[in-house]
Amino acid sequence: MTAFGLRAFAVVLALALQGVAAKSETFTFAIGDWPPFTSPGAPGFGQHAQKVRETFQAAGHDVRFEFFPWLRSFEMTRHGSMPATFSWIFEEERAEDFLYPETPIDLARYVYFYRRDRFPDGLEAMSFEDIKARGLTVVGIPGYWYQAPLEKTGVVFQAVPEEARAWNMLAHGRADVYIEIDRVGQRHSRSILEDAAASIAMSEPIRVFPLYVLFSRTHPDGLRMKNIWDAFANRPRISSARPAIR
């Protein structure tokens, strides 16, 4: 290539790079505190926040995270004052207000947490019918997916308003089982129980839910952000093991 050709190529390349830079945008997400997935004090603001940032950076964009109470994050996105929020389990009625992407951000693997000395041989990922047959009691948060099927099966369900009380009931033997996402439970148990968390073990997953970024139907960036996400996000790996609760 001649010197003139090299200079011409450099000019074309610079113009192309300027065009790419001009198209780069910063997209904002409304999120809440849910360690280790999202947290203002975590490296990169948490595992899910890191994945969102990496995905949009792969498309040549940047992101900004704004932390709010969860309900406010949800409502701001629903009404269009924010373009997206994460991470949420799929619920059919939400599809009227939000755009669900094809690609989930992660998988929520719910497990049984239990005291090691209560079940020294471990606790398998049994069905709720088996929980009932063994006469085990479950502590949990009211309104979560497991409450209605547990009560329908006849399991003794002890509802508490916050996770800290659930962990303390489990640790002090006032309940046999606490149902929670594996990584969330491991983080919370260490934070709440401190050294006593070593006495807590967990089963294999009993149920697995995909978690999603919800994109606003009314915000002007919602659809475009969804398309960027689906084009660049890596799909989480799904285990071949069948969950106990379906």
C-alpha cells in the first residue's frame, strides 16, 4: 500500500471510529438491594449488575445504576420514568406493562436450608408432599411463590415479615426448613448469623426460576435496550437435574 493509501485508510478508520463513538449511549437501570445479585456496596454493584454492564459494553454502550426501594424501581419502570429494572421472576400479568427479553439474566435456584445437627445425613430436594409426610415445618416470607402450595399441601408454614427473623428461627430450631435462593441464602446467613452460619446446610435445588431484566413498554429506550440485551447477553447454563417442585 502506498503512503497515500495508508493516509486514506487512516482517515477512513478514524471517521468510522468517530461514528461508533457518536452512537455510544449510557442507559440507566432502576434496581434495589439484593446481594449478591445487586448491592450498592458490592464490587461492580453485584453479580447481575456486572453482567448487565458487560453486556451493554459489548454493544458499545455504558450503563448507570440507580438504587431505589424495589417497589419504586418496579413502578418507575412500569410508568416509563425509568427504562429498565432487574432482576425479576417472570409473571404473566407483568407482560402487559413490561417487555420481557428472550434471554434471562440468571437462574434463581431455590433450595431448602436446614440445620446440620437436625439432619446429619443431609436433606434431599423433596417435594412438598414429602415435607408434609415427614411432619417438617417451614419458615418463609408471606406472598412468595411457595406459600400457597405449601399451605394447600397442609405443611405447617410459619410466615415472618423479614429474612432475619426466618434465619434466626431456623438457627434456633423453631423451624425445620427455610426456602431461599442458594446464593442469596448463603450471603444472608453469613450476614445475619455470623459464625452460627456454619451450622446451616442446604439441599439441591427444589425449583429453578429464570430471572429477567424488565424493560419498560412506555419509556422510549425500552424496546431498543431489550433488543441490545437479547443480541449480546449470554444465556445462563441450565442444569439437567429435575427440580423436586414443578
